[in-house]
Amino acid sequence: MDIAILSVSLNVHSTRRIVEEAEKAGHYVELIDHTRCSVKLGDGRPQIYLGDDNVTNEFDAIIPRIGAKVTRHGAAIVKQFEMNNVFSTARSLGITRARNKVRTLQIMARKGVPIPETVFSINPDNIEEQIKLLGGPPVIIKLQEGTHGQGVILAESKKSAKSIIDTFYKMDTSILLQRYIEEAKGEDIRIIVVGNKVVASMKRISDVDDFRSNVHRGADAEAVQPTAKEKHIALNATKYLGLGVAGVDLMRSKKGPVLIEVNASPGLKGIEAASNINVAEHIIKYVEQNAHRRRK
């Protein structure tokens, strides 16, 4: 089978792991830098070019690893492969939905998936009322499209919250506010879903000087067995967004597990080390089960 990994570099650990497992399984795999791809429209069937090379019909499947800075272009390239009947482990719509935290939470709320109390607005004149809707400080302030814990701020007082929110509004930056889940004690759970199965999970514990529990920010990670409800939330969230592979982040609150966000390109380094599970192999098997060879 011919597989394309849409990623900017083989130096990215997760990309390299997927390539290793694809080659181990006997597949031809090629790195396609989606930032260097162009789409030609308007003269017959749309074509996808990597530089001068037409790659429209070269692959049986693609595995998108789209970075936050190029989400729209990356998703557009994925869409073009989809329109040419190439199997993708993540739908283009799912990638753009997952990247935007508000859109993800809106979908989850509509489907009845438990989420933290959340407020979003662009009105700088009622900041105090927005904070009050969450029961007052402390509150979490998040960029709507941040990743790896970037753009996530804990405001412990009303004064600091108002100052931070006002600054973001003046910068015309889209944010959301969430109730601080103190009882989680800086811990969250990352669940990896591949297809319709939970294949790995870990608990991330924040550094004593940082409430954010992202491995990229130095958090510790250890294997954890999610509850049946946590698995159910992760599987449903992945399905509702239209993703084949996803990293689903949950927190354990007094009211039970709540969904924090969904990542369409979850990192593999932390989860494979903590769980001792070959997640990259699961991804390749998922491709094998769902993609169809397009040529001999």
C-alpha cells in the first residue's frame, strides 16, 4: 500500500514513528510537506501538486499531521485528497473543528457530552459579568486555537482576570473562559482513539510550578485505566468531530469526567512511553483495514 504522511518534517518524533511502523508493515510511505502543496482548479479534475510533481493519484491513503499555524491550508489539502477518493485518517472538517476549541465544545454540548462551564464573548464591556457567570475567580482563560498548553492562563483574582481578558479583547484575539476545576489538582487524562477503539491512555500530572498538564510543558505522565464513562466520552467525541485518530483530553471533576479538548494530530512520544503501547502500529493497522489500493 502507498501511504502519504502529511507533515512538515521527519524530524517530528510522531511522524517518524508512523513512518517506521508503515515501513515495518511493508508499505511504501512518503513524506508530503503540505505547506509546499498546491491545488490546481478549473481545468478538468482538480489536481494536487508537490512542487512540480502531480501527486493527486499517487497514494492509497494519507495520514494528516497538520500543525496549528497552517490548519486551514493543511485541511484544504486533505479535502482535495478526500475529493479524489483517497482514504484519510482524519477528515478535513474534523481537523478544522478540533483546532477551534469553541467549535469543539459547541458540538459536544449539543451532543450531550459533559464539558466544563464555558463562556465566550467579544464584548469588552461586560467582562465582570462573564466572570460572574462562571461563579467568579479563579478562571481559566484560553486562546480558542492554542495547542500544547500555549495560550492557557489561570487568573486567580477578578482583577487579574479582567486585566488579561481586556488585553486579549483589545488585541482582537479570540478567547474563551472556563471554570477552574480545582479538584483535578493539575491532572488530566489523555485517551488515544483509533477507529472505534480506545488504544492507549495516560494520566498527565502538572509541574508544581505550572497548573497545565501538557507533556510538552514538562508534565509527568503515567499509565492509567480510564473508566467506562471516560472511554465512552472519548469514543463519542472522536466520532462527533469526524476523526479516525484523535487524542481526547479529559479532567475528573466533582460531577464526573468532563471533556477539555480533542487533538486531531496527537503526539505519540509521551503516550507510547507512558502506556508502553505501540500507538503508531495501531494507526497503520487502521489504515490497512479502511484504505483500498488505487493501483497495482
